[in-house]
Amino acid sequence: MRIGLLTGGGDCPGLNAVIRAVVRRAEMEHGDTIVGFRDGWKGMAEGDIVDLSVDSTRGLVTRGGTVLGTARYHPDEHSDATAMVFESFKRNRLDAVICVGGDGTLAAAGKLSDVGLPMIGVPKTIDNDVFGTDVSVGFDTAVAIAADALDRVQTTGESHNRIMVVEVMGRHNGWIALSAGIAAGAEAILIPEVPFDVDELAKQLVHRHRRARSSVVVVAEGASPVAGSLAWSPPRGKFGSIVAGAVGELVRAELEQRTGFDARLTVLGHVQRGGTPTPTDRILGSRFGVAAVDAVRDGEAGVMVALQSEQVVRVPIAEISGRRKQVPPDLVDVARSLTV
Amino acid sequence: MRIGLLTGGGDCPGLNAVIRAVVRRAEMEHGDTIVGFRDGWKGMAEGDIVDLSVDSTRGLVTRGGTVLGTARYHPDEHSDATAMVFESFKRNRLDAVICVGGDGTLAAAGKLSDVGLPMIGVPKTIDNDVFGTDVSVGFDTAVAIAADALDRVQTTGESHNRIMVVEVMGRHNGWIALSAGIAAGAEAILIPEVPFDVDELAKQLVHRHRRARSSVVVVAEGASPVAGSLAWSPPRGKFGSIVAGAVGELVRAELEQRTGFDARLTVLGHVQRGGTPTPTDRILGSRFGVAAVDAVRDGEAGVMVALQSEQVVRVPIAEISGRRKQVPPDLVDVARSLTV
Amino acid sequence: MRIGLLTGGGDCPGLNAVIRAVVRRAEMEHGDTIVGFRDGWKGMAEGDIVDLSVDSTRGLVTRGGTVLGTARYHPDEHSDATAMVFESFKRNRLDAVICVGGDGTLAAAGKLSDVGLPMIGVPKTIDNDVFGTDVSVGFDTAVAIAADALDRVQTTGESHNRIMVVEVMGRHNGWIALSAGIAAGAEAILIPEVPFDVDELAKQLVHRHRRARSSVVVVAEGASPVAGSLAWSPPRGKFGSIVAGAVGELVRAELEQRTGFDARLTVLGHVQRGGTPTPTDRILGSRFGVAAVDAVRDGEAGVMVALQSEQVVRVPIAEISGRRKQVPPDLVDVARSLTV
Amino acid sequence: MRIGLLTGGGDCPGLNAVIRAVVRRAEMEHGDTIVGFRDGWKGMAEGDIVDLSVDSTRGLVTRGGTVLGTARYHPDEHSDATAMVFESFKRNRLDAVICVGGDGTLAAAGKLSDVGLPMIGVPKTIDNDVFGTDVSVGFDTAVAIAADALDRVQTTGESHNRIMVVEVMGRHNGWIALSAGIAAGAEAILIPEVPFDVDELAKQLVHRHRRARSSVVVVAEGASPVAGSLAWSPPRGKFGSIVAGAVGELVRAELEQRTGFDARLTVLGHVQRGGTPTPTDRILGSRFGVAAVDAVRDGEAGVMVALQSEQVVRVPIAEISGRRKQVPPDLVDVARSLTV
């Protein structure tokens, strides 16, 4: 068989583990050939091919990012792109394509499967919001990096009597903020799912600082104040999304003013999606890579491999498309209970 | 309410996160008092109490081990111990006891619940074999430590043209060996579930070393050769279990002899259960601690909190006692596919 | 003897190792008493005392920050502060004070020694610019954190075909930028000592990107363009120093415009001075703490303990005050040779 | 120019950083060619050449081990080897050879220089005993790994009321043991330089355990008991050196018997020399690599590059050959002061 492989959307740790597992499973187990496309759909559309073999993917399991490259490019946003993807599929005599991506990439894969191109999805996103799987590739590492940064600012806050505000990724949900905040024992965690009341938070921090010297406040990029409480019109970037650092700075400034404590902001940014993946992400990526090849061999199409209760299963993309995995209510409750 | 708390069995990273979460949930949410017992059942039997409060447990989430101490002590192995535990329960006017432990501790908790002492279990074990939960506290960190060690010996093997044999924990199962081995891209993984054929392995390594300079072979403590293939009578310690390092040395010596390559052994030992827990274990411990208090408040007894598909649930201890969670077949298959 | 102890200036990893070593050496070796002052000179002036003993400092060696607290406060910037420090010295019946700090704190200690208060200095600063010592407490950890962040953004740059600009600390020198940049194999390192030519850099990156997919550009906070090359008036904060992130954003925007590549900025900020110190910083802090007590016992005053060729020595503060340790020319040359 | 390059002796982290820096400096700065020999002197004698170029050494700075391979092989231990090295030098039309190694490799380089083959040495050894340099490549990482392991066993000791004995490398000196032990706050550090008195140590630990629950005892491989105190004849391996783990087990058993506490042994072994180097080792390796090429270009021969007070200098190999750098007395004193 000839199987295409691409990684789409934002990069994250663990993608190379998927790539290596796909190649080894296909080549060594079945004698199949993997055709890698550079930079996601773009490379498939344009016929930009990366040579992949057991030899060329050796040692990749511990390496961050994706040797295939990736791009935020969706076939249906480019006229002719779908036709070009079809054409590429035929020209490369493919039997199926394995697409590693977040909801955007997976949705595109689902549509292409519907019109006759067999696609198998592998969920990856540091935001952890792909529906139908307990966890996606990249999330565990992102949480580990964010928690490590929180551990670091904690000691500097304590030395200087400060409120340390740290903005982490999460435009639409609080998965990273909640997880890293709980892991680091943060004093407050502000997430998109629960609008924050800065007056109330300031009061709690003032109360806390009677006996403690510092507080760590984790803010997801998409957190927002309780309606009407603050006159805030967040600055937005070219794609309409809130500018990184904006909500962090809002929280910092408002807390500093209300509490009278020195408050400092750190915006974690790109470090959250880079570097050596945690063993957990390497294992997950390896299992998903093997399972994706098996799904192709079984003649599946339009399904995503997923982890459910530590078992790797297959889920129809149609069932998960357009849905986002919510943070479990118990996690929000745990965060509330373990913060100020 | 007055709630007892103890940690039993071998220590592991994440126990302190459980302790801190139990105390904060109980004290801050409900005004309950937590009575800590030192060194597991032993301390409960003997009335050895550790003061626990929100203040005394501050900062514990990132700290390895257990401030309560722990011991391998089972009430039913000591005459009068059960009576003493009963007596202790009454004397301390407890409403319930939260027991954090592996299968031994949980089984004891189940029996005590059956005879009228309300017990809530929290699963922890680096071996990951507690039934009924996707994962137990401590496992993620143990895998991370083992994978890190494998990464390290890999570069030294490559520099010196060697086979690096690393023995990791796992007397009864291959959870750590499989996980760490896959994460580190090891060349062979020997686990108790699949007897190893040292002749076959030696052949594969000889074949591999025609183009590579080194191999990493992960061996679980409880791995054993195919019946009849090697005249091996493993040395056993005072509790009848195989002496640490024994099977690792067997594999090392047999491979060295058969392949002619220099083969070196590293026995990871105690480092696998110590030190700062991974964020994943800190989060799991925190969720379980909160959930255990909630179970007490709901009047539950004889149940264990568990993670199933990223949800925290309650499982009757009676259902999981005496059963061991097996490694999923796909993981064994993935390991096979990604090794030589 | 009764010996005062304070930590001044910005916090950094390794201060607690100094504190622990001072206390143990004084108390266990000589039966001396250590009187800790909170938040540097401020606490000494105001008589804000922290209890320090072998017991209260147990376990501190691995902990970041300073349990004494610290503040950017200099006696000669506050009327009466010097008198209050004198008064505090007498009131606490001190024989000497050990001051852990950067050039500001050490200069103040020198002046006080000149007027009769015996002071012993211990050099600490993540900027590594204290003269007279090979290295100061905190620098090794800051470099390790910055290098780790560079490693992380490198993989994300490679996945996305980007220039990753990372701003690290260093208002007056390039110690952190050079060290972390060399350690991570960065493609360009911009430091205050060498004005950068953005046109030239853009050309080099365009050349590089013909065969590579990404570049990491490290920028020290105090780097500035070649005079006249860019109309740039850096935004300044309340103390007159350049606002964090300003030069990083300048470099990012100018490179993006000139190269046509996507360029992204990460500002490391506070994470660089927090968290668990590297073993190297823990050892250095321990040696300095012991040596400082020995200097007091030997009747020294107005000296700083220092590391010179792996030996701990004493250097008169008068000799180092007002001087800044420059980056060695070979390091600048090495950086040039190993970048684009 | 054509310059040979080899790495000899045991591998360690940072060798690849040296290799990359040598290649870049030579090729990009001077247009020189680097001829790499595989497995140290052996490869040079046998003409086993590894292709080295800026492209083939890309990304090496963060990778442990040596892509050249290394072996414990000395020309003067093999008849004809010196003649073969000469022949290889001529056949490859070399102007000089850069030899990265410990005292053995450096001594051989010195002898060859004496007889007319220009050799430049680069000091590397995790044992840190090369004379004439403040520090050698690999030592900082080895200490970091050992300290991390000590941190880990510390929490498990505390949870279980145990003495944790950890054997680290150091057959001839206590550099690693002292450094890692101080960094981790160990309770006792046994080194070859100071024979240990197990009766005295047992007494101190018994005293300590009245208020503490555990102790960490670091033992260098070459530590030995006070003469006459223990009837101990250490088991020796094929090269006459003490078998790894032997002294650790002696200390463990004797302490367990004398104190009555549970005592456990961990032998760190090979993990100490593998894996990603610390930033400090990557910087040192990079500086040494650049400096070695510069020394060749300057027509030097028979010198070693070295670090002295943060400056890279050149030292005649004749001056350092046969001498071993001792641990500084203050370090032994600091260790004594910070342990039980």
C-alpha cells in the first residue's frame, strides 16, 4: 500500500513520535510505503513531498515539533485546493492519507473522506479540546512546561512579596490553565469557562497576603471578566483573536491597583509548544501512529484514532467534528477548592 | 466530621499531592478535621498521629514521597492489629478513613469496610496494576524517570558500540518497562507477560549492529526466559521475590556471550519512586484527594476513587480486589513493532 | 558571635543555599547565632527579623528564591536609613553582617564597612557582572532556564518555517544571551556590547533559510541597533530602564519586514530567576555561605568572598566596587563563529 | 589545513559540542578540513574515518555522547600502533590532530607531539581530575545527574525511615561525590581522599534519626574504610579496578547492622555519563572546540586548551601529564560542615 502522511495546524511535541511510528509500522510490518507531505494540506495540494523511511525517522521519538513541517492552511479556504488534493492523491497512487491535526485538520479530513478520499485522523493539540479522545498528542507536554514556569515564578514572587500573573495558552478553554495551575498549586486560575470577578479576586488575595508573601495567578488567553465589571475591549490580532498578553496585562494592572501589591506579568507564549515531548506524549504518539496504520490496513476511512480509558479505539470523524471537549466539571471544582 | 488519612505500601511521587488536597477540601470546604496516621496501618494501629492542617500541608503538591510516612504492613498479618485499628478508629472519633495505597492497602481497606469501618481508597502504585482505574498515582512519574535514564544510556551505548541493558521495576507486569521503553525508542523490551528468547534476541541485535552502533534493552524485574531455554534459577530475597538486578545481569551476560558485543547493565532501583512528581501525577493526586473527601461526605464506604476516561468515578473495592490491571494488548504490539 | 544576614537586590536561585550554609557553619561549627533580616537593607533598617536556625533552614538547598525576602532598597537612597542600619546593628549586638547581593548591595556593604560596620559580601546576580569573581550565585541557573527555552522554540520554529526571536535578561551585558545562545546553538545573538546591524542580519538569515527552515535569534534586553541604522527610541519604564520586550519586538518586526519570513517573539521574563537552582548554583552558594562565616570569624570586614579558578578567595569590596565584569572576548568570538 | 579530530577514553556529555565547534570554526572561519577518526586512537591507527562537515554536525550541540565514537585504547599498549598513527597522519596529509580526552588520551597526545606529530588536547572527563584546567567537559553534567538521583532517593528514604546509600562514580577522587552530595544536601559523603569510619558514621546517623526520618549517604566508588577498621577485601574486575557497587554494598550492610535502620543501596552507574549535556558543558565544549582550532592555526603543538578563571588558555601537556587535579580542601571542609 501507499499511504500519505501530513501534520496540520499548530505544531506540538509528540508529532515526530507519530511520524516515526507510522513509518515503522507501515514499512516493517506490512512493507507499505509512506509518502510524507510538507506543511500539511498545503504540501499535499502542491505536491511537496518529504522522503520518509525507517532510516530517515530514526531517533525522532524524543524530538519536538514535526519533521514534515506544518501550516495553518485549510483546503476549503483556498479555491482549487480540494481539487489539487484529489489530484495529488491520485498522482501519488495513494490508498489513504493519515492526517495528524487538531479540529480544523480533522474536519477537513472528514470532508475529504466523505467525497471519496480515505482519510484517517490522529488527534493532536496542546489545547486538548478534540472531542472523542481522552487526550490529544501534545497536551501533556504543554501542561508540564507551563507547570514548570509556574513553579519558577512562585519562588521569585515569594522573595519579593509579589503577585505573579502568568498567561498561558487557551483561547477557547481552560485545559492548560487548570491543569498547570493545579499542578503548581497556584492561588488563582482564570479560564474562559468561568468569567472572573477581579474585585472578588483582589479581596481574596489581600486576605491571603496577611499571612503569605506571594500569589501566583494563572490566566488563560481567553479568560474574560464578568460582564459589565470592567470596561475592557480586548485588542485583537489579524485573525480576530485576542492579542497574546492582553488579558494577562489587564489582570495584572487591575490586581495591582486594587491590592496595592506589586504585580508582575509573564506571558509564556511559544515555549509551551516546543521541545522534547514528555514520555507520556511520546507513548501516546507512538500508539496513535501504529493504530492509524492499522486502521488504513483494515480499510477504514473517515475515522480518528483515539484514547478511551487507556485503550486505543476508532471514532468516526463525523461524530466529533464541530464539537469541543469541555474541561470536566470536577477539574474546575478541584481548582476552586485548591486555590484561594 | 473527623476523617483519618493514611498512606500504605511503597512510597511514590504524588502522595503528598493527595494529602494536601484531602486536607484543603476537608478543612476549607466543610470544616472537617483530618487525622493523619504515620506509616500506614501501623500508625493507625499504634495511634501514631501526624498533625495535618492547611498550613502544615502548604507547598506539598510538588514534593515527592509522603509526609505521613508509609510502611509495608498489613493488619491481617499481625495478630490484634485489626482490633487495634478498630480501637484507634473509635478513640479518634473518626467517621471514615481515607487509605492511599496499592492493591494490598486497598484490599485491607475493603475488608475493614466490610466489618463496619468506613474506608475510602485512593489508588497509588508505580506498577500501575490497580484494577478499575485508568491510572494510579505515581506511575506517570516512574515512567518519566525510567525513560530519562534510557535516554541517557542510549548516548553512551552509541559512543562505545555497546548493548546497554537497563533493569526497571515491574515484578509482576511490564507497565513501566513497556511505557519507558516505547518512550525512549528502546531496541528491546522484556516483560513478565512475554517470556523472552535470548537466542532470538541476540540474533536480532547482531543483525541490527551491522548498521547501528548500539542497542538499549529494557528488562522488567520480573521478566523471565522462555521455559527450558536457559538453565536459570533466579536468586530470591527474604520475601521470596527475585533479587533486584538478577534478571538484568542474566540478560546482559547471555547477550554479551551470544553477540560478542560489550554489554553493560544498569539497575535503576530506588530512583524510580522518588523526587518531584510530574505535573500529571500532581493533578491526578489532587483530583483523587478532593474526590475521596467528597466520597466520605456522601456517606460512601468501601469504594475507591478512580480515573476512567478522564472522569473521576467511584468503584467498589470488592470489585477490584484480587484483580490486577493487565497491560493493554495494543501496547505490547506497539512495543514489538517499534523495537528490533 | 552574633552575625546578621540579609539578601538584597533581585532574587535568584541559590540564595537559600547560601542562607542554609551560613546558618549551619555558624551554629554547628562555632555556636554562633545568625540574625536574619527580612527584605534586605529595609529589614535591617526597620528591625524586621526572621528566625534562622539549623532546623528552620533544613531542606533549603534545593529551593529557589530567598526565605529572607529581598528588595531593591539602598540605604543611601533613604534619609536616616544608614543611621537606622547602625542602630539596628547595635541593638542586635551584632559582630558583623553577611550581605548577599549584586553590585548595589555590595557597594552599600563596602560603604558601611568603611564607617565601622563589619560587612562580608557574597556575590549573587543572574547578570554575572560582579567584578572579582569568576561567577556569581544565580547565573548558572538563569543560563540553564534560558537555554531550555531556546531549545523549545527551536523545534516550533522548524515546524513552521519561522524566525523565533527570544528576549532574555541583560540590560547592561550579554552574559546570559551569549551563554544561553551558544548552549542552544542559536543562529544569532544580539548583546549590548556589540550594536546589531539588522540589515546585515536579515541578509544572513535569508541566506540561511535557503537550506534551513528556521532560525533562533537571542536578544538581550539591552541590545541596541548600530547608531543611525534604525530610528528607534526605546520605551522606558519608571526607573528609566528599557521596557521588557521592547527591543525584542523591534528586532522581530524589522526582521519580519526585511526577510519576508514569519517572525515570532517570546519574552522570557521572570522565569529566568526562579525555581530550583542547578546543582552548580547550590554548590557555589554552599561554598560561599561557609566562606562568609569563616571570613567573619577571621575578623575580616569589607571583603567579598569570590570564586577564582575553582578556589574560594576573599576580595576587598573597595577593589570591585563600581566595576563590572565584562564578557570575555573569546566568548563573543565563539558566538560569532557558531552563529550564521 | 587538514586537521584530524578524535575523542578518546570514556564517553561523556559535551563531546559533540566540541566536535561541532571544531568543525564550524575550521570550515567556516578558515576553510580548513576536519578529518574525524572513529573510536579514538584505534580509528586513527586503523584509518577508520568519519565524514565531518558543518552540515553533518548540525544540531549536535545538545546531543550527548560522541558521534565519532570512542574507545579505551592507548597507542603504546599496542605494538605498531604508534607507527600506524604516524602512517595515518601522513596518509591523511594532516597538519595537526585535536584529541579530546582524559589524562590517558592527553598523555598519549603529549608523547606523539614530542616525536613530531602536532597534537592539541581538549580535556574531558566526568571525574574532573585533569590538571591545569578549572574544569573538564562532562563534569558539570555528571554532577547534575548524580544530584538529581540523590534528590529522588531522599524523598523515598523519608517516606520509609531509611538510610539511602548511593554509589556514584569516582575511583580515584571524590569530585562527583562531594559536588553532588553538597548540591543535594546529603547527610554523609564518603570519598577516596578521606578513609571513612563506619562506626563513627553509624553513631552520627543514629543520633540524627532521633529527630529525622532518613539519611542519604553518598559513596564514591573508590572510597575505602579507615585502615584496619573493617576486614574488607574489595572484589576487583578484569582491569584490577574495584567492582562497581562493591563499596556501596559494604557501606549499606555495615550501616544497617550498626544502626538497626533499613538501609538501601542504589548504584548510579552508566546514567552518569549519558544524555543531554547541561548548558554549562555545551558552552565549555564549544569554547574548547573553537580554541583548539585556533591553537592549531597558531602553530601550537603539545598543548591543551584549558579554562582558568573563566578565560580559555593554553597549557603545555608536559606540565599536566601524570598529575591529577585534587578536590579543593575547602570543598571537603564544606561537605563536612553541611553533613551530619
